[in-house]
Amino acid sequence: MNKNTLKVAALLVTVTAANVGITSWLIHRDTSGTEPASKKAQDQSEQREVLYWYDPMVPDQHFDQPGQSPFMDMALVPKYADEAGNTDAAVRINPGVVQNLGVRTVQVTRTALTSAIEAAANVQFNDRDVAIVQTRSSGFVERSYDLAPGDVIKQGAPLADLLIPAWGGALEEYLAVLNTHDRTLINATRQRLILMGMPSALIERVEKNRRAQPVITMHAPIGGTVQRLDVRAGMALEKGAPLAVINGLDTVWLEAAVPEVQAGRVRVGQSATARLTAYPGETFEGQVIAVLPTNDPSSRTLQVRIALPNPELRLRPGMFARVQLESTAESVLTVPSEAVLHGSQRDYVLVADGEGGFTPVTVTLGRQSGQQTEIRDGLQEGQRVVASGQFLIDSEASLAGALDRLGDTESAGTGNAEAMGNMNMDAQSSMSAEEASSASIESRGRVEDLSATQITLSHEPIPALDWPAMTMPFELADPGLTEGLEVGDTVTFTMREGDSGYVIDQLQRSGGAQ
């Protein structure tokens, strides 16, 4: 090997060593300054304390080690200790998935809820406006005027002319006393005439005319309709005998039958608006004057008495009317009615935490107005609840275990059945249209109208048929199903598809057997 060859070899060794050194320095710099993302994430994962592993589809089942889910074809997901604050939610779904599902949430708000009470009513006589005409002394009927029961007369109309012999002698004696001008004696004699039952108007006429009048005319003390007329010419009358009974018509009563479930919202002094079948398009304003203390056991209604002015005498006893009591506004917590899920023993809503977590919460319901339902207990203002898509949430993560935990020891064993049966989630969301049409379907609604063969209901959403909340008529399998029901009652019903539409097989007023 010559001298030049040795120099070239030495140069190659030097360059190679330099390259190795530079490469080592670069590698050292990269690994020390910025670690690969996967290694960094792994280190961070190892630093976080894992409480357990679980399948998001079955969140109630916990595992001590990672691995493949025995329920679904997916890996188990770790639950970290620093996420313990989010364990309140019964189920948790990726927010992106929730958005894709189209789940809609609304805020629990405080609303001035208005509600009106509607009831059927009949026009009746005002029994506080009654006049009974009687004789005050024994006598005879000299003349009876052309009247009969049912006639409408004005105040002061003549009823009968009576001859009272005892009054004739007493009046003659009074005239003699008047001539004495003895004021003490005159007053004493006048008082005696009044005690005999003589009207003051008759005594004043005698004083003015200075002539006794043994025959007097009995006049109607009030205007109205003649209910009874027990006087005819030639009759002999005993003292206190009734001549006529007159019922005033200036004011009439409406006797309204209010469902007993609304009894707590009726009060004396409440304004009322009446619409009579006899006068379409017209309204009559009145006021509640009494809430009767008895309840009708057959119709389960409370009798409410309403006074209506009747200056033109157009309102006649026996007329039918629909009455609406004054609407009341009260600031209460409300949610859309479609957000409320109804179980056999309780009502509940799904509360959303905004991070994909959903928790079923038992609620106590109040009044319903339009599409809003009052929440008396269970929620707070500002919380968000699921208004639509509840069954889609359940298809992502079963709520059965969470619903079991809703109940107390009394209902702990029935939570799962109630959840799956009454929420109509897993079973009904997977039910085909053909199966849904042939199966019996249960729902709840409000009675809007009744007829011999049909009932119109404002029902809740029916997921099994993909129906939203709406008002529609249903055929009745048995006309007797509506016995005892009134418009405004809340009912649960079971229906099936018939030849010409859906037919109701079972109908029951909520809270009582029907």
C-alpha cells in the first residue's frame, strides 16, 4: 500500500466518525427536547390514576384490567380518578355522537303559566231573589187578575183585590182619632193598624183621602216570573195564606260542574265567561259567588255557582252553557311537555350536563298549559333537559340500571321493567312499523272532545309509531269506555290499528279506575 492510499483511508475514517458523532448528537437533542407524541401520551396516561375500565355501551359494568369488551367489539375505556367529578351522570356519550343523533335539550325556565278552567253549566233561577206574597189578615178574594204560573211580570203589577173586614172597622176608628188632633193618640192608633198587618201605604192613603178602604190591591213586590199563584176570585183566605211566589230574573245563576281535580283552583270572586248555545258568538260575563260543599260522586265534579246579570231577560233557566273561569298566571318552573317521560309509578326527565352526560331524575308534575308542563319538584331553574331523542340516547347507552336507581326500595325491583316498558326506548326503537301497527300501544293524553263512538285526545309523543305530540280523534272499541269522562280529563289509553285507523281498547282516567 503506497503513501497516498493510506492518506485516503485515514480521511474516510475521520469523516465516518464525524458523521456518527453528529448523528448521535442530533438524536440526543431530539429525544431530550421533544418526545414522540405517542410516547408522551403513554407517559401521561401512566401518570393518571385509573379507577376502572368499562364499556361505554354498558357503563355500569366495571373491569379491573384493560382489554376487549365482552359486550361489544371494542376496547375497554379507562375511567380516571380526575374524572370522578363527572360520575354523577347515569350515562355518558361522546358530545359529537349526541350532536349527530340530533338530541335536543332545553333549559328549565320559570314561566308565568296561565291556565283556565272550562266546564259545562246550566242556567238556573237565582234562589236569593224570591218574593212570597201572603195575606196578613183573614179575608176574601174580590178579584184575581189575568195571571198564571210562568208569566213574567213587572214590579208593582197587581195580583189580587182582597176584602179584609177587620181592617174596615179599624180604619173607621183611625179616621175618628185623626179628628181629635191628639198626636199621642193618633200615633198609638196608627201603630195598632201596622201590628194588624196593614201596609203603611194603605194607612197613608186613608190619612190623605179621609176615607176607609176595606178592599186593598196586592201588588208584586219585585219583577220576575210567577212561580206559584194560589189565588182565585171568591176564595176565603186565612191569615198568612200564600197568594203568589215570584222569582226575580234580573240576575240568574250558572251551575257549573268543575272536575274535582281542578277544585283547588276555584275561588269565590273569580271572573267567569259564559257562552250559550242559544246565542252563538256572544259572551256573558259573571262571577263565582259560591263553591258548593258537596261533590257529585257519580261524575266526580264540584258544583260551582256563578251569578250572571240578566238585564234584558234573555237568559232563561234551563239553557245550556260552556263556562270558562278566569285564567290565572303564576311564575312556576316549566319544561316542554314532550320532555316528560311517564312511568307507571313516577314521572321523570333526562337531565343533560352539557358534556355528554345524561341522568334520569324523578319529577313531580303540576299543571299543563299548551305545550308546557309545570315542575313542582325535582328540577332547578337553569338545568337542561332532553326534549326530544330520548330513545336515541338509550340506543347508545342503556339507561336501565340508572332508572332502577331512581326508585326507592318499594320500586327497586321494577325499575328495569318500567324503564324498558314505559320509556318505549330499546324495544320500541327497534320495533318495525309492521310490528308496531299490530301490537297494543300505550300512551297518555288529555280529552279534548267526546262523542258516541269517538274520542279526541291531545296525546304525548309515541316513539313506537314515530308520532310527535298532537291532537287527533280515535275510534272506540266500546262506547262505554268514556263513561264518566269529561273534557279536560287526563287519561292513559291502549290502542291498536283497526281497519280504518287506530282504535282505543282501554281507557282510564289518570289516578283512578275507569
